Amino acid sequence: MAEAKRSVQLSRIMGLLRELQRHPGGRHYKEIARDLGFSERTAYRDLNALKGAGWPVHAGPRPGFWKLDESSVPGILFTPQELTALALARQ
């Protein structure tokens, strides 16, 4: 059960990173949540978790907007199945 939960969380966080990569000017966390299909609270919490983990994620040009410093992150995109495999391999 915990493995499935981690897999979902990892997929969600990778989705956040992809959204920020697609929008270099930044995106509002409410838009991200709506487009990816999860709650605004979850999006905000995950963005703060990324920032706290050292990812180059920071508040964007306007309140509620988040931005990714693309020069610090390679442009690698994973499918949900690949993310699941990576999460399981980590264990």
C-alpha cells in the first residue's frame, strides 16, 4: 500500500515539474492543480516540498505563481510507468 502511495506521489510531482518546464514564465498553482487533476492544497504542498528538497522551484512573477529555473534541471520526461519502475527500483 505504501509503495502505491509513493508511486502516485512521485507521478504527481513529476507532473508538476513537467508543467513548470512547459511554462517557463511560471504557472499559478491553482491552474496546475486543475490541469493535472488534484487539489489546490496538494499542488501547493508539493511545490513547497520540491523547493524544500532543493529543486530550483521558486515563487514566480506574481502571487501564487511558481517557476522552475530550467537551466538547473535536465529536460528528461518520464511516463507514469517509468516513474513507477524508478520508485520500485529505489527500494
